[in-house]
Amino acid sequence: MSFTQDVKSLDVIQRDVIPEDIIFPPGEIESNEPPLETYLHLQQMLLLIKCLDWWWRERNDYFATGNLTIYYSPQQRKSEDFRGPDFFVVLNTENKPRKSWVIWEENGKYPNVIIELLSSSTAQTDRGSKKQIYQDIFRTPEYFWFDPESLEFVGFELLRGKYRQLQPNEQGWVWSEQLELYLGIHQRKLRFFTPEGQLVETPEEAAIAQQQRAEQEQQRAEQEQQRAEQEQQRAEQAEALLARYRERFGEFSDVLFIR
């Protein structure tokens, strides 16, 4: 039997075995959350998560994630009232994997900090309806938005029930009281900075910095060894010169006595 005959026979068997009334689901199930606009947006989201996780690596009382659905329906229905911030942090909660953040399953906790990454298709919503929801329903203490392309960066704090824009410092950084860190732009990326102004590193950056420090320490040790060897060499040269002088002229006391 030829390959073509095999395929035709298999097709006939499948039609005979599989009932016609079975309905198969589509090949791609649509998520509640739209994909991030660009790879640049994805990199920025992952960078924020990675940096905060590394900075708080000794803590287990927070949850930081991105593009994860928050369900907040008063009727406790997942079919309505849900949002998916690009990045958010919840404090005073257990740091464990979650498929979504369900308000009624998390003791009513809403995010303490939300960051939206603007794009041409989401900017109007992020500046408008989402900001209103985060202010009036979530009551999220701090809300920021950042455009990875234009580098527009704005922050707000909830004050007496309304968002008030936060004023940046001389470096253009904005202080987050919730995170106890600055947020600011570094090399066209939104980054965290310590209260002392140090960049919060990624694990990779920390490893590179540690390696560089180790190499610098090794270089200093090698330089010290070279200086010690040079000092020893000079001392040996001086001793050899003195020995030749003694062979020729005798001891210093003898020379003085002859004179």
C-alpha cells in the first residue's frame, strides 16, 4: 500500500470512529489578559520583578508579579470585574506562586503598588479608566506609569482618597513610601534605587560586580606582591653593593681609622 493510500485509509477510520457531534475546543485559548505590547515591555516587566525579588531575597512577606489577573468582583465572580496590571506588589502577604490574584481569597488585599507600562494602544486607558479604578476601587496607595519608548514616567500617591502626583528629585527619581525605594530611569529602563541612591541590581549585575571586586582585590594583592618583591630586590642589591665595598675597602671603621 502506498503512502497516499495509508493517509486516505486513516482519514476514513477517523471519520468512522469519531462521532460528528463532538465539538473540539479551539487550538488557542484566549487569556483574560492581553499580551504585552512589545518585547521591550516584556523586558521592562521582568526587570522590575527580578530586581525587587533580588533586593528582598531575605523576605517572604510580599508578592510581586506582572501581567497577572486581579479578580475583584463584589459578587466573587471571575467572569466580571478583573484587571491585569503590568506590574504590582502586595505587601504583608505570603510570597508563593499564584495563577491569579483573587481578592476574596487573599483576605481582601489589593496591591500596594501598581506600575503600568504605556503603549500607543493602552496609554489612554492607563491614564484614565485604570487610574480611576486603582484610585476608587483598589485604593492602591501608589500608582506609576512608564513608557519604555518615550520614557514618560509619572507617579501618584493616594492622599485623602485622591491621587496626587509625586514630585521627582533632582535626578528625576520618585520616592515610593510603600517600597522604601526610589524609582527612576537608568539607561532607558525604569529601575529601583536605594535610599542612599545606589542602583538595585539584578542577580546577574550583582554577580558581575562581585566578580569585578574579586578581580580588583586580586590585582591589588598582585601589586602588593610586586612592590614587596621590588623592595626585597632593592635590599638585596644594596647588600650586594655593601659586600663589594667591604671586599675592596674593608669595614667602615677600618677605613675611618686609616684616614
